[in-house]
Amino acid sequence: MLTLHENIALLEFDDAMTLHEVMAATILEQHLVEQISDTAVVVDHRTLAALLQNLKRKGYTPKVSGLDGG
């Protein structure tokens, strides 16, 4: 079943192990809307800036899509 979300951003990680590590070591799980694959999650765009700052501080740089048509 297809689930549509508005005002979201997609974060993609290189592999499943990295996403698992990020979920355990950062605040990502608190901002999660849905995990859509073993390497990708959907998060609320309103908390994206703080989330990305936290991830970057811990050395994680996921690919981000969904902002400004990105």
C-alpha cells in the first residue's frame, strides 16, 4: 500500500549497517516519519535542520532529497 506524506524529506544512507548505526547513535529515530527501505528514511522537514546538524556533528552525511524539489 502506498502512503503519501507532505512536508517531508528523504534521507538516504550508503548501506543498511550505517542506517542502523545512525538510528542507535543519534536523534534520528525521534524525527522518523517512516523507514521506507533498509537504507532510507522519511523525516519531517520542520526538524530537518536540527537533525542534519546533529548527524553532521557525529560524522554522518546522508543524501537528502525532498526540499525545494530536490
